[in-house]
Amino acid sequence: MSLDKLFPNKLKCKPVPLIPFTCKVNGEQRNLEVPPTYRLADLICGEFQLSGTKTFCGNGHCGACSVVMNGKLVNSCLIMAYQANHTEIETIECISKGTLHPLQEKLMEEGELQCGYCTPGRVMAIKALLDSNKRPTREEIVEALSGNLCHCTGSGGMIRAIEKYLDESPVSKKSTEVLGGYDDHT
Ligand code: FES
């Protein structure tokens, strides 16, 4: 027997209308229709198939889902799709193109990676920092990483890696060039 016959008075739910959505992701224009309940994290990991961005807590505590939206670091699990409409998004995929970026090589040298789950979000936090501050102090680096939790190694290796990377990077370069990201919003 069908469910309709079993429960003739059950509440009939109307399908949720999709909303038009447009944004630029890593320099590429994306236009689609999305359910209004979608978060930016759902779009990045699902619709856009950008698997570098991770989700873990889903409520803004861990920072694993960090991306840059209009030049600002955001937790993509806390941003609804409509809030990201008509924005420019940068994800970890804009940092390295085929090969590891020098910053990522420094992270490996310093043993910063263990499970690696938090690393994309942390790299995006550093990108956002360097976009606004070419020569951050150690305190500023620690502050920039404070929203990105690591349960394996802590932040010591990452801070050393960033300082090494900065020591070897030309100060005058824009960080988007230094970090290898596309450079469309500067
Ligand atoms: Fe978004 Fe943890 S998954 S902050």
C-alpha cells in the first residue's frame, strides 16, 4: 500500500523554490540555481567539487572550512548561499596549480602536516593575512591562526614555516602573487 493511502491526511510539503546564484570562484564565473538552505560550504564541496575545502564542526568553531570571500576570511559553513551571491571566492585550489606552493613546501619541511585536515583552512587564513599585511609579526600570525584549530600538531610548525617562507620571499611582492592565487580583486 502506498504512503498516500496509509496517511491520507499527512502534510503535503511544497518543493522549495531554487534561488539564482552567481559568484566567481578562483577567478571562474559560476552561475546556478541553489536551494535557499544551502551554505557556501555546500556549494564549494558539492556543486563546485572543490574538495580541498574541508568541513568538520559545521558550526564555526574549527575553521577547517575557511575560504576567502571578497578578500576576507570566512567560515564557509556559516555563510548561507544568498550571502555569497555576487561575491568572489578563493579556495585552497587557487594557491597551488599542479605543484606545491613554496609555502606548502615549507609546511612539509617543518612537519606541520599530520592528518592535514585543517591545513587548507589554515593556508587560507595565512593568505588572508598576507593580503592585508605583507610582513606580519609572530603575534599577528598567531592571531590570524587563532580561528583554525589543529588537533594533531598545534601551530608551532606552521608559524616556523610561515616565518621561513616570509624570510625567503620578496617583501615588495603582492601576497596574491607570492601565494600564487589569481589576482582579480586587487
Ligand atoms: Fe566550518 Fe568548522 S566546519 S568552522
